Amino acid sequence: NDNTDSALDVLLELKSYNNYNKDILDKISKIYLDNSQNNLALDIFQQLYKIDKNYKTAIEISKILVDEEEYQNAIDWAEIAVKSSGENGTSLFQRAEVYFAIADACSNETLSFNDKLVYEISYEDYSSAIKKGFYRAKARKDFLEENNITTKGDWFMLGDEKEAKPEGKCYSWIDRKVKRK
């Protein structure tokens, strides 16, 4: 009846009797998310993932970590979701969203080649998500294709390199490479 405080009290009491009940943990995490208590929600989602290694839970963890600007951890959880889901469209979309958020947070008004590389990695994942039937990725993919990915001119300036990996303090930990156009 929209009384989330009372519901949370009851759920926390129930959790004290059964720490491994997936439904209780799921409801608690959603209340925490609704109340913008991301750290508490993250903790509960991580407990839930230990019990039930569901890719949807890994996606939720990744989303929270993006909100908290913990991009490296967010990518790790998105990768877990991609692998455990058999590379379904939803998990590929989340991984694309993380890369998009990284580039968005690290780029300036004028995009550097490294920014474009990260956006292009995101673009590749959006494209894969669409191929897997996740059509909500199309708008983001189309936007990136028109605005934020590398061009032949960008690659011309690089010389004979066949592929490139994003570099710089913001991107040094990203291992994925983009092939030359």
C-alpha cells in the first residue's frame, strides 16, 4: 500500500530469519533503489548474486556502479552479465551503456581520438544488442554513428596502425581494441 518504510522493516526482519531468500532480498534491494540508497541496494544485490548467479542481478549491480561513477567495477559486472546470459541483448546493451558513460564522463567538448574509440566500443555493443533482438539500443547506436565514432580521417592521422586501444588516464584500464576503418 505504498508504505515502503513499513515494508522495509518487515522485510529486514524476515531477512534476519532467512538470509538466503531471493524474493526478500530482491524486494529489499528495490526499496533501497527507490529511496536512492544505492550503497545499500548494491550490498543487497551482491548478496543476491552470491545466492542466485542471475545475469539480471549482475546488470542491476552494473547500473548502480555506473550511477556511482565506479566504471571499472561496472564493466566487470557487465562482463559477468554478458557471459552468464550467453551474450543476450539486454546484457550487451548494459555493457554498451557502461562504455558510453565512461566516454561521456571523460570527454571534453571536443572529442579526442581516445574518446571516439570508447564511444566506438559502445557502438559495437549496441550493434550486437540489436542483432540479438534488443531494439531499444537502436536510437543510441544511430546517435553514435552520426556523432561520436572514429572516421577514416582519424585513422589516417595514426599511420599504418590496424587497430587501436583507448589510452590516457581515464581509459588506461580498458583492454578492448577497435579495428581500423
